[in-house]
Amino acid sequence: MTSKLCDDCSKLIAEIRPAGGKQGTHEITSTKHNFHINSQNGCAMCTHMLLGFDHHENSIILTASQDIRTSYPRSSFDFRLVNGFLENAELLFSYKYGRDSLDDGMRQGKRELVSKSYAIHPLVRNKLVLDDLVIGGTNSHAQFDLHRMEISHDKSTGSGKTKELIKGWLSECSAGHKNCNMEPVFGMQNPTRLIYVGTEKEPVARLLNGANSPESLVYATLSHCWGKVVPFRLLISNIEELKHEIPFDELSRTFREAIQVTRKLSVRYLWIDSLCIIQDSKIDWLMESTLMDSVYSNAIFNIAATSAKNGHEGLYRERRLQDVELCKFEAEWTPTPGINTLLSRKLWQTQIEESPLRKRSWVLQEMYLSRRNIHFGKTQVFWECREASACEMLPTGCSYFVDNSSKLSPFKYNTPIDRESSSFEIFQAMVDWDKIVLTYTRSSLTFGDDKLVAISALARYWQRQWKEPVKYYAGIWDIALLHQLMWTAAVGSLNPKDGLTRLARQKGYRAPTWSWASVDGPIKISSYSGTPLAPPNYSLLVDTPQIEIDLVSDDQFGQVRGGRLKISSRLAHSVSVHNRGKPVSYKLGSSGIPIPGGTWLLPDVVLADDDMKSKTLVLMPLMSKSHINLPKKEEFNTTFGLLLQRVEDKVGTFERFGIFDLRKGSDADQVLFEEALVDFDLHANQSGLSYTVDKNNKKRYDVVII
């Protein structure tokens, strides 16, 4: 049975002529408002297309800069056709915003002009392009069998049909997914407290002591947003009362529905932070926060209130059937008879990655460590485990059809990593941590002081992947330490007004300035072109720094009250130059040596022009990397390092200001930078810094960064 289409979409399908694999020319101009109207009237294609609009607009808001707002080509996004190969060609539907829609008016909900068209491109043999590929039927890459189930949908994600589908996913995963059933690296362990959810016949919930149980208990967990509404909580004053019975009617809607889902899936126990951690006990909170890796990794599944901004919104959503069904249509130009299927490849991003829940920093470690996540989205339920992903629209598996590349995969190494492992293995482990930090810092915290605590479970779990313990210093590991110090603002964290970084430092102390945890905003730990972190690609210009950390408690992954990084390095001055009406520029050395071309000086936090005027910074080179310019086969070097600023009244003590990336593409560039280093040496006595002279007769200054 085909789906209902509006007149515009029907005409677009009818006009496609793939003969010869030439570019399509049929184009229809409309507005986003009209797409909403057509979707409300039942058009399946417009319904799927609106998911792409949501993702596209979110992306523009996140990445907009002066250049992007006037860049028409960047305003396009695409949908793939599923099922039905075209001979030697692939079909791609495209939708483009009009030129005027990328200004601030778009953010105010104005009706933007949109054109929709199609394009037919030659297939590239032996190359798999997941984004825009025409592929076979939706069962050709099934991850779940579900052969005994008759799958249909109701107008609520809380229906019996939806819960039966979840049971099917859980049953197959429990029986056949090796990675989802592996025992955690630290063994099975019950949480300190659990909620006994009761049964369908005796639905009485109560709090129990899980730590005292002689056997391992099968339990679920819940990920949710508190929002501005404080839910019913476990307190010192009511703990004994809740051991007898938890007042169901006083719980938030999210908590009530999570208990119902747990019962329906035949699991007897549930862990909810608000009801299993004593909320008015700092001691209990600190102790339980060290156990989060165990709590989530030992759970049979995690229930995620993905689309709920607070506890009142709950898990379940009412929906139209077309919101959870594929867009199916017939067309004369298909090479084989049958129904073709169209869907938005941004389904995962719009309903999971860009959901209210994923904006909450604490949730990252909850979802990452869980074996299985059951997402209650705004129109359907999604399944995510270590081997598969699925949704009600694509119940046998969606990872091949929907772009979920941003979905984090769990740590899973065949053998423990050690410091003697190959540089590539270590590099891959560090890339995992890089992804964690990037995803984590894109989300938000209610309390800034939780910055390190809210990622502590992931850090603790990541550490256990190593044969020998690796040391952790306020978000930074002692493995590949120098590279981790080179963190910076991630691409996409630009301010729409000036195109500069959004990073900001918290007023109160949270972490040393050399740690990414000291700033707010998306962070990228630089891995520089994806090259393994070892010679001959890199040359380290300093010895391994010494680090001292003052912890608030005994937990090395918890809050810190201070930290010092001691390092010995060559140094160079950089003076900021303020030109009225122009961006701040920099010169090297006290005499204003020009900076070599291709150099980037990147402050962590953008200051006002007056604050930057005549600001003197210090460049500390940490490492260099050799490159080959392939067209010319010329070799050049890039030097990476930290930008520092002095701490007043503390000789030899600095704070991190940013990083620099100095490309030396010629002998003249090499000479310029060496001049700046020598210039600092000539004024060494004025700096008051202690130093040693290395074997090359170069001065290395003793610096402490706080």
C-alpha cells in the first residue's frame, strides 16, 4: 500500500526521468509553512522532509557565522531513496532554502522559500557512500529477525504494540548479541539502593537495599531531565517510609511510566537517581557518584525519557500513524516493479542527538555505559545497543538506512591496552576519549561545579581498559599528555555575530586553566590529521611535564580545588596589536617580528578589544610535526604549543590563554620563529624565570601553569 502524497510531491515523483543518468531539472518552489500544512493533511514525504528541516535549522543555529549566513550552497540538505536500483546511477532528492532564509529572520520562524528537486548521479563502483546511496530493500541489512511478530503501530508510544516490539528487541539482543552480554570489566555489582517495582497484579513499589542482596539482581535504569520542576525525591527524612512503599501518585509522570515499562518488560527492579541517592546528603551523593559506571554498565537496559524536558512530560507521546510509517510510493521509472521507500536520513539526529535529554551533560555517561538504551522519542521508540539500532519505523534495524554516525559506540578492545601497545592502538584509545569530551562539552550542566563529576563514570570506565593504571588529572590523561593539552574550541562552536569561539571561563574555580574542564563550550582535543601520536610524525620539544592535583575528596575523578603543571621549555613573546576597526593581530618578540604565514594564535576566550590591546603573551612550543606538500613534494614543519599569560605577583607562574599552530613552510619562516625564541633569551634576566641550558646551548625556562 502506498502513502498519501501532496500534489507537489506527486508531481516531483512523476517528473523523474533517469534515462542516461542525467541531472534532474524538475524543481518546485514552496515554503516551509506549506510543508507543515501538507504534512498535517497527510503527505508522507513532507512529513519526512520536516525532520530534515529541523536538523538543518539546528545545525545553522549552532554553526552560523557571517560567512555562512550569506552562503547559499551550504543551505541544502538531502534525502535518500531506499529500495530500487537505478541502472548505473543513484537518485538523490534535494531541498534548498532560498537565499534570504539564512539571516536572523530564519531563527524567528519566518516562512522561508524552499525548492525541492532531484538529482541522478553515476554510481561510484566499489565505494560505499552511506549518506546518499540508493540501496536494496529495507530487509537486506536486517539486524533483528522479529519473524514471529506482526508489527503494527498505535497512536501512542505507550501502547501495548510498542511494548511488545521492545520485548522482541530485548529478547533477540539478550540471546544473540555477544557484546551486549559481556560481563563488565570490573564484575557484576548491585547498586546501593534499588526500587522494587512490584508486578502487574500487585503494583506496589518500594525502596530496598541492593548492596545487601546475596545475589546479582536484574535491574533497569532511567535517564531523564529534571528541568525546573523538582521531582519527588529520596531524603534523609523519608528513607524509612519509602522502604515500606513509594507513593506512586506523588511521583512525576516520567517516574510512573518508567516503573510501568519496567514491569511490562518483566524486570523487577529499577534505579532512578532521584529515588536511589539521598538528595539532601552531600556524603551520600559523593559516594554514589563514584559508582555510576557500575550502576549503568550492570543494568539490563536503560530507559531514556529522550523527548521530555522535565518529569511532567513523561515517556509516552501521542502521534499520527504517518509519523511512524515509511513513505511508500510507486513510480514508472523504477527498474523493477514494486513499492519504493523514502525516509529522512536525519531521523536519528533529530529525535535522539538533538533531543532535550541529550543536551544534559550527565546523560552522556548514562547512555554510553548502558548495554542497551530504549529511547522514548517525540514520535516513536528507538532501540540502541552495542551491536544494533532500530526504531518503530525500521524495526529490523536502522543503522544502515539512517545516519546515526554521531551515535557513540562502547569501548570494546579485544585485549587490554598497555603503554607498550603500538602507537596506533594508543591513538585509537585517545580518539575514543576525544569523542567523549567533544560530545560531553556540547551539552549543558545546571551546576558548573559538576563539570568533572558528571563525566567521572566514563573516565573511570575508560581507565579500566588499560592493563596498567593510567593517571587522570582533571580531564587530562598522562597518556599522550602533550597532545591532550592542545585542546581548543570545536568546529561548530562559533559565535554567529563574529565567527569566533564561544568558550567562556567560569567565574569560580573549577579546574586548572590547562584543563578543558576550566571552560564552557564544545571542545576538540586535537589529534592533528588523525596521525598516530608518535615519531616520525611528531617530535616532542619538551620532556613530560609534572602534574600536581589537589582533590576535594579521595576520588581522582571528582572535583578539584587546585592543580599545577610544571614544565621546562623554550619560550617566545607574542604581543597583540590593536588596530581600530580590525581584528586583533599579533607580532612575535619584543621587537615585533612578523608571524610566519599560515600561523594560528587561538585564544580560548575572546576578550573585548580594550582587554586585548597591547597584551603580551608567551608562546611555549610543545611539539612539531613534519608534513609533505604532495603536489610540490615539499616538506614543511608545523610547531604546536600553548599561549600563556603571566600571573601577577607570581614569578614563573602562568595561566593558559590558548594555543598556537605555527606553520613554517620555508627557511625564512624557520628563521623568524627562531629569532623570536632567541629574542626571549636575550631578555631572560628581565623575565625573572629560572632556566637550564640544554645540550644544544638553548635556554629552557621553568614554568608552572595553574
